[in-house]
Amino acid sequence: MSTTRGAAVTVRVPAKVNVQLAVGGARPDGFHDLANVFLAVSLHDEVTVSPADSLRVTCEGPDADQVPLDATNLAARAAHLLAARRGISPDVHVHIAKDIPVAGGMAGGSADGAGALLACDALWSTGASHAELLDICAELGSDVPFSLVGGAALGTGRGEQLTPLELGAPFHWVFALADGGLSTPTVFREFDRLTPQAGPPEASRALVEALRTGDAGALAGALVNDLQPAALSLRPSLADTLAAGTAAGALAGIVSGSGPTTAFLAKDADEADRIAAALRRSGTCRAARAAHSGVAGATVVRAPGGAAG
Ligand code: C5P
């Protein structure tokens, strides 16, 4: 294992939207069993790691001031975990170019964890297998394994046990960004309060079939997020954003994960651009971004010698 001074590795990693988030009751370990259908979408962070005297994290982007740069950052934790497994010191500068909304329910922090892990693995030539990387991702957080694999997948357990799903034609989305974030644990606690008798979560066959055939109308009818009532209870103004997106012609609107980002399914790319413009005009959100699904997970895009892949 060796590192070259001046070497840097950059990994591009996507955001996710949950097209089904079925939530069971709280488990003894405090987590909830899920049937969580993830879809990777074309909003990306780029994570660059380079050798340094000690581990440090920096971040640039519109919401960079909201990103913690200490040891709690999942990118820092990823570097620590991988280095500890190899008995080396995690002496890297991790730089995050952030485009995924922060604390928005789109797995931005998880994306940075998966990105830093893959980048450190390449920088340090650890030879970790895909299975070991997935294992470290699961240790980092419930959504992190999906950030590594991308595409579409069903997450069971606390969301970390992945089964890849087949995807037909890409789906077109609009994401409405809200002011401020929502804390995932707080949203799950509100879910527990609102849903004391949650049943076992099950994946929807209709939804899995809609993904496979690329049928946007069928997907619109099958979108479901059990955390949505909790997110709306904590942030009632999201109901106005959902109403504005559907009034603008979206096939369906849903809170993304634990929110507060809302996701709107559009018929095609032109329609997504039109809905995004209408949402911006509506005054019910901070920004609106069009994106498509069917994108890859964490991918090395720059490495010493120009290698990528
Ligand atoms: O796994 P992760 O660290 O991303 O989870 C953040 C928090 O979200 C957990 O501490 C827990 O409060 C909540 N959570 C949960 N059930 C899950 C996933 C997350 O209750 N399946």
C-alpha cells in the first residue's frame, strides 16, 4: 500500500429519492424495519481525496456552510473506518463539492460517505472487495450502501440490505428544495408518535413493475412515503409545495425520504423543466431542480494517471 504525494482521486456520487418508503415499528435498537425502494438521481456531489498531514474535510457549494466539517461528517468517518481496517492513518484532505441539498432527505451526507470511501480505497490501493466496501457503507449509515451502488434497489432491514431492481426508461423528476433541513431521527420519532401500530413493511409489486417497465403513470400511482405525514406534521408548509407541483402538472408529488425536499414525477424532460419553472414562480420553495433517474452509484472520475472507472 503506498500513496503518492500530490495524487488525488475524485469520485462522483448521486443523490437518491425514495419511491417507496414503507416503515415498520421501532426496533429494540432504535431503528425501524423498512421496505425502502431507492432510485439514484442526477444531482451529484464530487468528493476528492488527496494525501495530507492529517485528516481534514472542506466543502464548497451553495449550502457548504451547513455541512459539518468535523469527525461526524460521514466522509471523515469513511476515511477513518477504511484506514482502521488496514492499520494505517487516515491522513487525507477530503474536499466535497456539494450540489445535493443538505439535510434534505436526498442522502447527501450518505453520498459523501460512499464517495470518500471509494476515493480512499483508490488512493490507498487497499484492494477492498465490493462486499467489504458495502459492509463499511452499512456501518456508516442505512442509506450509504445505496449511494455506492446507485441505479434502483430495494433496501430491507434498516434499509442497508440491498436487492438491485431492474429499471426501464429513465424517469424525469423535479426536486423542490426547502429552507433549512429536517433531522431524520426527529422525523422517525414523529412517525412513531403518529403511527403507534405500524405493521411490517412490504415492497409494492406494482411499484417494482412500474420501475421495470419505465411506466411513469404507473409509478406515479404507486409512489408512497410512510414518513410523509411526519414530515408534513413537522413542516406544514410542505403541503403548499406539494399542491403547487401537482397544480403545475406533475404526475405525482411526494416528500423525499425524511424531507424537507419534495419530489415531483414528470411525463418527460421538457415537462420537468416546465414544472421546475412553475415551482420557482410559486414562492413555495427555495429552489427547484430537474433531474433524471437511472444513474450510476459512486464512480471514480479522476485518479492519478488519468484513470477513471
Ligand atoms: O442509519 P442512519 O445513521 O442514516 O440513521 C439516522 C437515524 O435515522 C437513526 O439514528 C434513526 O433515528 C433513524 N432511522 C431509523 N430507522 C432506519 C433508518 C434510520 O429509525 N431504518
